[in-house]
Amino acid sequence: MKITKIQSQVIRVPVDEPLADGPGTPGAMREFVALRVGTDEGIEGIGYTFFGAALTGALKHAVDALGALAVGEDPLRTEAVAAKLRAAAAGSGPGGLLTLALSAIDIALWDIRGKSLNLPLWRMIGGHRERVPTYASGALMRTFPLDHLVKAAPRLVEKGFRQMKTQLALPGDTSPEKEVERIRRVRESIGPGIDLMCDINQRWRVDQAIDIGTRIEDAHLYWLEDVTTADDYQGLARVTGALATPIAGGEYLYGPAPHRQMMEARSVDIVMIDLMRAGGITQWLKIAGMAEAFNLPVVSHLVPEIHVHLIAAIPNGLTVEYMPWTFKIFEEVPVPVNGELEVPRKPGLGLKFDEAALKRYAV
Ligand SMILES: [Mg+2]
């Protein structure tokens, strides 16, 4: 089999919060690069990537330039294709747009592999289990009023979620007391039986993370995420050592090597892997295997429609972040039942672009 063509497109999708009907941000948009990879056997793989923001046009350009170099190659030789494209981009990596662009191509190649073998991705790469826990994400944001949060969180429980994430490091005039009060109110609104995670998005210093993290230990968070600058591995390790609450991190890291630094420094208790920044499915699996060797569980970042495959496939997968950023561009996406996602049964990613949506959101 040979890759015969690639075609990419930028789409711009309005930002909303459908899980608990959260306040919208009028005019706010997210941009994605959607990719189709064609083969001489008529199998088409789809991929996508994002995080380009103002550089999304440049990201599409990178996908096109690298994709052109993949034409003529065997789509099943994912490592050979990645090596060729990385070498062609020379020193413009290892992170950033190069990796984000490579991810779109790698994802499409795995989709082709699954379709050619008539196997869903999760079975091709290990098939550890058929059902995975998933948690509601994006519904309890730091920018939303607390009054909304204490109604939205129970609404998520009513919808069947057993796990959900909120955020601290509040915008504007905050204080440790305000932070503590907010998490206390959210916890009270759902009771002790629901897993509650909390994301800091790198906004605290190490000393703040230890101080506020200590004050909120009685909220019994399932994890506290990205408590300080993501590549301050030693600083993270101090927080992780100081708190009983498990610390999660890794979504901001590009490729396997920084994950190795993070794990060797014992910076986190839970490894979060972002599919796009990892470098696609091929690299995601390497990071997950490394986490297994370090006796660490793995959780996913965004893209639940693919991460359901990945978390289900590996023995150390913990839970899938259910954040519906990308849902509008597909015909069908996995839907949680009683807080769990069932693995997809169709070959490859089991996803189809919604052609009407791609037209509607075309840039
Ligand atoms: Mg996060």
C-alpha cells in the first residue's frame, strides 16, 4: 500500500460548554486542522491537530509540507514515515508546530492501518479492556461564577458522571481563602462519593501549590493538575512530596524525552499525555509504556474520541478526559454511560468527519 494524496483544511468551531450548559464566550472560536490521507488501495485515513491558535495557518502549512513528503510511502510503516519527515524538517523540532503536524499524519496512518486490518485501534494496540472511566471536563471552569458551579456539578452527577474536574488559581483578585472556599463549595455540592479533580494550569508557584494544596487536602481531590510550570521537574517533585493529594502532569510536554525527565524526577503521581504534543499515537504509546515502567497510571488530555482507544488499550490507563472540543467535526462520538465509555467497534479510529460541519466551519 502507498500513500497517494493528502488533503488538509482549517476549521473554526465556536466554543461552547454543552456538558452542563455553561456560560458561553460570545465570539470565542477554536481552530483545528483536519487531514485526509488517501492510499492506492482506496483506504482513506483521517487525522487532525490543533494548538496552533494564531499560528493555525502555519500549522496547516506544516501538515501540507510534511504530508507531501509522505506521498509514495507505505502508510503502515509509521516509524519510517515519521523518521523521514522529522529528518526533512531538520532542526525545527523536536517540539512545537513540527510535532503537532506530525501528530495529524501519524493519527491518519493508524486510522489507515486499522481500516486495512479491519480492527479498531484499541484492539490493534493491546485491547486491555472494553470499558473505561471518563470524567466531565470543561464544565466547572475558573472563569464561571461559583453559583453556576454548585448547580452544574450536581447536574453532571445526574447525567451519570462519577468523576469531574474543576479549576483553581482563580482570575483577578484571589486569595488562599477564596481558593479554599471555592473547592469546599464544589465538593459539598456533589458529596464525598464523586471523584473531583482540579487543574491549576501551571498558575501557582511551588510555595503557593504547597500552601493551598495543604489547605485543601480535606477536599480529597482525585488529583491536582499542573500545579506549577510544567518543566520545573524538581519544583513539581517538591509539591508531589509535600502533599497527600496525587499530582498529575504532562499535558504540556512535547514527545517522550521530557516525560522521561518528569518521571525520573518523580514529579508527578499521574502521567497525563496529550496526543498532539506527544507526536501522535506512536509516541503516545511509548510514553504510556514508560509510565508503566515507572509504576505510574496514565490519563488523557482532550480528544476523548481517540483517547478512549488508547486508555482502554494499555494496562495502566486510569480515566479519559471527556472534553468535547472536537465533537462538532464528527458524525458520531463516544457517549458516556454511567460515567464510562465503551470502546468503539468500527475499524481504525471509528470516526467520520461530518462533511456538512466541515463545510460550515471551513475557514
Ligand atoms: Mg490540564
